[in-house]
Amino acid sequence: MEAEGIEMHVRRALGEIIDPETGLSIMRMDLIHHIEVRADGTVALVFRPSSPVCPMAYSLANSIKKKLEGVRGVASVEIRVENFERAAHLESVLQSLKKNP
């Protein structure tokens, strides 16, 4: 599948992730930025939680990673976290999570 097709499916999948505090899609809340689909199937994006101390940041980031790993054509997911006090820790946790077969 071409990168454009994968990106369309990625955007659709991200639109299905709902912030439990607001009941809104993370895409509608504008928490996802700079989606890039690379030739090797890697999806890279920026996740910006709604506040620097967002209590749902870890849960939402995990949901993003797991949801995107299930999209056809996605080989891996790289999430850069911005606007969050524990961004570096959250990124390291996400990197340590193994992709489900």
C-alpha cells in the first residue's frame, strides 16, 4: 500500500480514539500533529496532550500506538511527545512496548 493510502487509514484510525475526559476524538481535539508515513511503513507523529500534566497522556499515547500498529501497511510507530512534563519518560515507555503480532 502506498504512503498516501496508509496515511488515510492512519487518520481514520486516530479519529476513532476518544479522550475519555472530553468524549471527543483526539483528532478533533487537535492532539496529533505532523503525521508522516515513511517508505518503510513507519508512521511518525507528534502527540501533544491537552495540558503539561494531562492525566490521560500515558493512556492516550498507548492507545495511539496500539491502534496504529493494527493499521494495514504500518510496520512501526514513532510518537514524539510535546507539551507534557514527563515527555521523555512517556516516549521511553512507548519505545519499550513491543508490537503485538
